[in-house]
Amino acid sequence: MNAKNMSKTLPVLRDENAPLTAVDKVTALLLTMSKPSADVIIKKFDNQEIRLVGHSVSALPPVSDDVIEKIIDELYEALEESEGLVGSASGVQQLFSGVVSDDQISEIMAEVSGNASELVWGKLADVRDDRIAAFLAGEQPQVATVILSRLDSSKAASVMEKLSGEQRAELSRRLLTLRPITDAAMQLVAERLRQALFAEEETGSEENKHAKLAAILNKLERHQIDEILTSISEVDPLEAERVKDYVFTFDDIVGMDTEDRARLMDDVPAERVVMALRDADPALVDLILQTLSPRSRRIVEAELATDTRVAPQAISEARRWIAVLALSMAERSLIKLRPEGVAPGA
């Protein structure tokens, strides 16, 4: 059972007579341990696993000592069934199934079987064109040419469009004279790609420095954010693009899908809507008004029609409050900040 399936099986209110799930058993064992021992194990969990255990703790029915003993016996029996340990690739699947995500298992299996570089090339097809272009712009032409040659023609054309004219010409000339490279060299290029474009996915969001910086920027005014991102882009365009992935301000609501925008505004009190829309761009005002219920819209329009003096700081605070709410809802997968395939700021 993988993490996704386990999350679906966790009930909100548990029947005391219902059998314990795999996650419940893990939770029960953790609760019986001393805190230092439990901490050692919990530190190995990723965010999804911690969330699953958290849900289980909140809904776990009373577990008797007899049940705890049975869980421990199950663990011992599972260990004793193996008459000898022999390492194998298939053992990876057996060991991690139901503990880590299917994607993580695939990556581990690829490394074990020596196909890790091929996995990187496959994942590259899902990376935004502007991120690939920013990466290629900072690489040696030889490396950039090899990477471009591994993309399908449509993807490669989209990436080329985002490069400068000089870079496009340079890479085009090199593509005409590109010779086959050794497997070892191709693996080096793939490893460079993995570190540059996919390392954050492997280290987890808690260690994501770009998200941390964006969390700070999201509390600033839009012009201040743009100044900082421009400054970063001048030094490292790829880093700037990564930070943009996590930046979201009130003005960015205009780029949301209609349904997501409506879900967001449903959770915003009318008084904050009124305050945030003061002196806002008319197009954004109209978009937000369209998401409100007829009654709420009449109230907001009536308030906006009044000639009231409002401190600019109060307007900024209301807008930041809504932006923070949007980020929070997006983290919980309740909404998407932008449609699929649309780059930040597009």
C-alpha cells in the first residue's frame, strides 16, 4: 500500500473495533517508545509520512497492551521469516513499498539498476521551458548542446525560443556537428542536471532555500519583490526562476483559474475584500467581484462606492493577508495558484 492509498483509508472518526491500518500500527509503536527513540525514527520520515502519522495519532482508538504485543510479534515474525539476507534490486521494492512514494522507489530502483541518468532525461520533459532555458544559458555550449539534443523537437524549439539570438545560433551550429558522446560523459551531464533542476525535490520542502526566500518576499510590496528578483536574475537567472515558483502576491490573483479564484475568495471576509480592492487595478477588481455571491458583491460594490479615506498600509496588509491565505490553501492542495503549465508572472 503506498502513501496515497493509506491516506485515503484513514477515517476521520475511528471505530474502536475497526482493525488497525499499517499507519496505525506504526503510530502505536511510536507512542510506546521513549521520546528520544521515537524522535530518531520520525526524523527519517518525509513530510507526507509525518502527515499520515499525525492524522493517525488524532484518530487512533485506545490500543491495549495485548494489541501492542501482537504488533511487536508481527514485526519479529517478519524479521524471522528470512533465513538469510541477500541483496537484490527486487528487495528494494519489497523494503520500501508502502513506506515511501512510488516516485521515490522508481528513483532508487533506477540508481540500483544503473539507469539513473535515463530517469533524469525522462523527468526533463516535465520541466518548464523557461527553467531549462535559464539553465542552458549559464552552461558551457558543449553541455547545453548535449542537453538540447536529448529533448524532443517541440520541447527543444520552445526552449530555443527563450534563448538569446546569439545563443540560438551557437547551439544550432553545434547541433550540426555534434558527435556521439560516451556513456560516462552522458552520466556526468545527467548528474549536473539532477543537481541543478531536481535536487530540491529530493531534499524536501523544509530545506528548500528558494521557498524560504520567497516566504520573505511575499511579505514585501510588489515593486520591492520585482527589484530583488531582477537583482538575483542579473547574477543567476536560474536561481531567480526558482524563487519565482514560490512568489505570489495579491496582484497574481488575476492569473488564477476562475474556479480557484472563487474558492480563495469564499474564505476571505467581506471587509478584507473591500479593503484589498481599494485603489486596485479595475480589471482585477472586476475579476474578483465576478467570483462573489450576488449578495456579497452588492455589499462590496456599495462599500467601494463610498468616498472613504483609507491608510495605504491598511490596504497593503489586507492584500498580503489574502496572498498568504492563497499560499496556505495551495500548500493544502485546495487551490492552484496558476493554471498547469503557466510560468509565474506569465
